[in-house]
Amino acid sequence: MKRQPGKGVDGAGLGPGKKTRLNRILHQHGLRNGTAIFLPCDHGLEHGPWDYFGNPVVSDPAYIIRLALEGAFNGIGVRRR
């Protein structure tokens, strides 16, 4: 897949379904200006759970979602095991 500069999503060589989903991410969520920003959330996998003992709210999924919505993030990046 070779990207064509200046063509945006249309020049990315993607199928119609992927173009639609990418367009939704870039223009219907978050900043809605064609850029995407994701909130990384590793729930202690990177550093260990002891990093969160002082601030246990950061391990609450509802808090993470609220933080992402308030910060106009396009999504939340989580790590798969």
C-alpha cells in the first residue's frame, strides 16, 4: 500500500469500510479536525500496580473513560496480553 500525498484518506489505498471507520475516528470523535489523539492506558502492566497505590482512581475504567471524553481524545489505547 503506497500512500498518495495530498489525497488524505482517499489516497491511503483502503477499502470503503476502513475509510468509513477512519473518517469517523478523525471527524466525528475527539477534536473532529482530521487529527486523532489516543489516551494510553496500561493499568499497571508497564510499571506495575504499585505505581497506582497512591492514586487508585486511575485504575477505575469509568474514570479513564471520563478523562478521555473530557480531554476530547478519539479513543483509549490499551495493551493486549
